[in-house]
Amino acid sequence: MKINRASKEDIKRLFEIENSVFKDDAFALKLSSFYYHIKSSIIYKVKIGETVGYILWLKRKNFFRLYSLAILDKYQGLGLASSLIEYSLKNLDKKPLQLEVRISNKKAITLYKKFGFKEVKILKEYYKDEDGVLMRLER
């Protein structure tokens, strides 16, 4: 397994992963979004032979916002999401980290809590079909 920063050459693969993991999701990123984010945000990719997942952080003035985390289905359960978060914690500036997650996504909420993220508030009707949870990690 290898983790490093994604580049322009990775955009099409990142988009393929996005489409696979978040198909039919209104929040799924478009190809043009990856072209934008590769320049303005921080994207780390995880490779096992080929790129099988990524984490996308948006840079804000006083914190980083985890915008998307995706691991291809057949590679889930191998600790790759944890590895991407650990890598991020070591390589991002020591600003607070923040994210929103579906209230029903207990697996993700448990993962984020493992790294010290705290539930800050419930975001009513944040998603089209359900509430979200705002989580934050002070560093």
C-alpha cells in the first residue's frame, strides 16, 4: 500500500472511484470538480497496485474540511480509510478538521470517532433524504 498526493494524471481514476462508490448520490463529484480540486484542495490517494481510494480535503481559512472519502467496495474493510486519515493527520497543517456525514452512516461516524472527531451538531435536512452530523477534531 502506498499513499501520496494525487496529481492531474490521477483525475480520471479518482472520478471512476467516485462514480463507483457514490453512484446515484446527488453529492457525487463531477469530473470537472476533480480538475478544480486537484489545484485548489488536497487530495491523497491510496494505491494497492492501482489507485483504489482517496480522501479530499478543502482548505478553509482556519480549518480543513473533509469533503470526500472513497474506497472501492472490494477494498473496503482493509483499513485503507483509516490509513488515509492517519496520513492526513500527519501531513496537513495542525488546523482543526471538520466534516459532515449522513446520520445513518454509523460505520463512518465510528471511524471518525476513532481518530478523535466529536459530534458537534445535527444538521437538519442536510442531505436530500436525511439529516447530517457535523463532526470536528481540534488539533
